[in-house]
Amino acid sequence: MDKKDEKGDLDEQSKIKRKYLFVELQKINLRQEAILKQKSRYNWLGSGNMKIFHTITRWRSMQNMIKGLKVHNEWCEDPEIVKKGVKECFQKRLSENVSKILSLGNVAFPTITEHDNMVLTRNFSEEEL
């Protein structure tokens, strides 16, 4: 079909069929590529790398674990006391006045004038569109 098309000897129905077959070939290639990618992932995680994968996962889990906290200025590793300390801390924080917590000191933020605000929020005219 390709050679006939290059010569210009391909009729309209054959051209449509050729395009259809080309699209189908692309779909098959994409599926095959996806399968190969999945197989490569399986091969990496399977076999000997599974031990490395689980070792890394356990190590990260241990690094992310909270082993203890200072509760009432004393280091504590007892899970129940740590839970109570965390709960008390958040209850205290969430019950405080928000303005007391959000103090930015003397930081000056840029502002716009009332005139700038009016210019920015007015409706567009026909000419501006």
C-alpha cells in the first residue's frame, strides 16, 4: 500500500483503509510500550531488588517515626503520654486568640490606592475589548 501510495496509484477507499490501519498500528505500539514499561517495573521490584525496596521502605518508616516529645518540659517516650501532650498542645493553640498568634511585627506590605482599586474593578468599555 505504501508503494502504491507513493506512486499515486491508491484509490480513495484504499487510502482510508491505510489511514485506519496506521492508527491501529499506533495503538498497538502504545499498548506494547505500556506492557514493556510494566514488565520493567516488575523486574526491578521483583527478584533481588525486592529486598532493597523493603529495606528502604522500613528505613524511611523508622526515620519518620516520632519516638518521643517534650511534654511539660520533660522528654517522654510513652505513647499514651505523648498523645495526651499533643492533644493538649493543639487544644491550647486552637483556643487562643487568632490575632495574638498571627503577629507580623512591623512588616510593610505594598498596597494599592482607592483610585487604583476603582480602575482595576470597573467594567470594560467596548473600545477596550
